[in-house]
Amino acid sequence: MADSAWPGEQLVVAAQRGDVDSIAALVSGAHPNVQRFARSLCATPEDAEDAAQEALIILYRKIGMLRASGALASWMFRIVRNECLRRARTAMRDLPPLQDTAVASAEEEALQRLDAGRVAAAIAALPVDQRRVLIMRDVQGFSGRTVADALGLTTAAMKSRLHRARAAVQLTLRSTPGRSSGGNHDGNEA
């Protein structure tokens, strides 16, 4: 995936055995690749830098847990991907309610919030694999290739999950009418 070469297998093996100089060289050598991958996945440059740093800290602390010395790149990519996803989930939870500056009335604003709540509930009800694809592609705006790579999928598999997720959300929104605020509509009108 990355343009530059990853540290050699001999260096990885020495680092796995606990050689401090090898661990330092391994972290330094992996840094450009980890940073590049984080930039392609995370929503902001700040999140990318933080995710890359977290991945390198994990590499430093847990290199001995790596089973196959040749699997360094995929191991690091999974760590970065998970960190970027964790940061995206945290950011989604911390977002304020959607505001539209062109809201004409309090009633219209209330209806928009109900609609946003219905959409959020429909997305939350998706299976986790579909929800991740939908959020990364449609909410965060990542390219299809980036989403597929981040989730370890082929582009075709990512597109299939995205299609199923979108269809499920649309079906849910069609089958659950907007909630009435309980105003003057009592359901007994002719």
C-alpha cells in the first residue's frame, strides 16, 4: 500500500527479541508509512497525527506480540484503522445537533431534528459492518477505495455493503413515519 519500503524482516525480528536499538529503528522506519495511512483514513490532519502516534506507541510497546515478522505492515494498518474509527465514533458522539441557518420557524426546526433523529436511529440499527461503510463513505466522505482499504475489503464488497446499508436506511425511513409532536391532530378527523 505505501510507496516507501517497510523496515526489513531482520530488524523486525531483532525488535521482537527486545533489542532497544532495533525497536527504535523500527518505529522510526515505520513512521512515514503509518503517517501516510493515517492521513488517508482519518477525518482531520490532527486525528491522523494522533492516530499515527498512537499506532507507533503500540508498535513500541507490543512488537513482541507480532506473530509473523513479515506481517508488520498489515498489523500497523489495522491499528491505525481502528484508531481512526475510534476517533470518528468519538467525533460523531460529540457533534452538536444539526443546525440550519435558514430555518424559517421553530416548527420547521423541530421537524428537521425529528428527521435527523430518525436517520440516526436508522443508521444505528444497521449491522456494524454496514454501518461502518455507510458512515465512512456517506458521512465522513472518504473515497470508496479508502473505505475498502481501511476495512480490509475489496471495492466490490465495500460497494455491496454500502448499497445494502443505504437500502436498509431508506426502507426504515419509508416504513417509520415521522413522529407527530402531539399538537392539535387527534386522529379523529374525517
